[in-house]
Amino acid sequence: MKALLIARKTLRELLRERMTAGLMLIFPVLLVGFYYVAFGQTEQGLAKYLSVLVLNRDAGVVTEDGEGWNIGQELTALMREAEYEGEPIFSVTEVSDRQAAEITLREHKASLLMEIPSDFSDVFVKALQSEGPASSAELILIGAPESGDYTFARSMLSGLLRQFAFGAAGWDETVDLRYQFLPGTGTMSDFDFGVGGIIIFGITFGVLVTAEVMVREDLSGTLQRLRLTRATAFDLLLGVTMAMMFVAVLQVPITLGSALAMGFHNNGSLLLVFGVGLLMSLASIGVGLIVACYSRTPGDATNLASVALVPLVFLSEAMYPMPDLPIATIGNRTIQLYDLLPTTHAAEAIRQVTIFGEGLAGITYELVALTILSVIFMTAGVALYQRRRMRKG
């Protein structure tokens, strides 16, 4: 009962602090809006992302029967015509200067450069007409291997090239090539992929709010009064935890609702997303308690909490992909350095649910890791707060 009273008191104080309450509830909605403006308003299909430069040096060839071939031109035309769900797959731009094209690649204005050599038609036709082993026609694909756009464009091109070669050889009726996307991803935008991270970003602001609340409780004399009553440290910590989890209960559906209103494509259970958000809020509360232990004023709490938010949000995979930083291998799974942060697992679990339509079984690893890390941070926060604050007399 005492914990419920403390929770109600904490919520009332949060409501009086309109800026703090607004930060928790409104900021994630604003962030969703920023993401939507930046990434959510595209009607150009894959072509917006898969911009391919073509340097066609193919001189063509005339066969003995007088038939002219220019395989490079035919291939370029096929790339322009390739579609998925009625939208172009590639945005094809023909170039004449390789050096200028490579500058465009370095500036991330194109996915890859395809160079067609001058003897492409000659080698291609000879290979088709040969009854025995023959030289293969070669294409040169240039791009940054660490780029996701390059990898995706190269993969799509490889299928298209196979289709082109089979068709030129007269095998098109016996070969059926189909592009298949993971469920729900074929028409999704960067906005859809970013919503999970935004939800987690908003929940991690609980670190700042929890730290400020606990410092105010100390300065207002609440801790001293608790020592004179039958209320315990457990009552205080449980009450504050209940209050902050209630805020998360409001925050997650508000953020999701705003994303859905802006066109977010959800493929999974919103109830699972809600559960992941509550688990993440426990970790945020734990970190907030740790921050409060080393803060003398609400200003100190804000500054230290901001420092804690940087790795939780920007050094995890909550907002954008991180490079490989392996530290261990367990079974067939490589553990990355940022896997030690609860935000990494929370954001990934939400993405698996909302984008790939995974159920509880599909996110078991992320849930187990998130639960363990949340318990660790919460236990550390409670133990440290009891030691540094509650036992002062």
C-alpha cells in the first residue's frame, strides 16, 4: 500500500513538471515525425535506393550472317525495364567518365557502378555460338562492399544477369526467376525500419526522469521522513518504479499510434512490442537509480543522465547499424560489444516483431538477453541507491 501511495505522489509531481512529462511523452512523437519527413515519403520504390551507374564501353559485334549485336545496350535496357510490384527496381544512369562515376560512388550518390567492357558483345556471342568451353563474358561491378545499398543492388543485378543470359541463349521458357523478399520488407522504407529504435529512444529518457525524481526526493527530505516511519527503502523504490513503468505504459502506445498515423507498416503483435517496452523501462529505471546516486542536484542528474544516454542510444544498434565488434562466441551466435547494452536487444526485438512478423518464439534470444540485462541494471541500481542514499543518517 505504501508503495502505491509513493507511486501516486511521484506521478503527481511528474505532472506538475510539464516540461519533464512532455519530454517523456511528446519527444518520441516529434522524433517519429522527423523520421517520417526524412525517410517515409517515397513513392519511387526500390529505384530511390538502388541507383546504378552504367559505363557502357561495348563496341558491339557483327556476326558472319550480317546480324548486328550490342549486348551492352540490351542489358542496360533490361535494367531500366526491371520492375517489382509495378515499380522500377533500378534507377539507371549511363556515364562516360569512370573517374567522375567513382567520385559519385564515394559521395554515396549511387549504389554501384557497372562497367561493360568493349569486347562484351564479341565474347558473349562467341560463348553462345560455341559448342565447347568458351571464355565467359565479364562485367565489372564497382562499389563499397560495406554499403548495404551496394550489396542489395549487386544481389538484384546477379539475378537479372542470369535471366538475361538464359534469355539470350533461348532458355527463357524453362527458367522462372522470381525475386522474393522477407515477409513485409519488399515495400518498406527506412522510416519503417527506424520506428523500433525511436520507441526505445523514448523509453531510455526514463533514465533522466528517474534520476531527477530520486534526487528531488532526497532534497525534499522524503528519505529522512521515511527513516522515521515504517516505510522502507523497498517501498520508495517500488513506488518510483511503478510510476515510471506507468509512464512507459502511456508512452509506447502514443509513439506507436503516431507512427501508424504516419504510415508505419506493422507486421506483428503490438502486444509483444508493448511487453518489450516495459522490459526496457526496467533497465532505464535501474540506470536512472545509478545516476541519482552520484548526483547532488537535479542539474547534476540531467548532465550525468545525458552522458549515460549516449552509449545506450547511439552506441547500440537502436538507431542505426553498428560495425562488427565481436567479443565472444556462444554456440553459433557471435556476441558483439554492443550486445552488452539492453537497448540493442530491445530495438532488435521490436524490429523482428514489427518488420518480420516474428512471434514470441522468434525473439526468444533477444527477450532473454534483455531480461537478464534489465535485472542486472535494476539490481545494481537498487543496491547502490540503498547503500549510498538510504543508509545515510
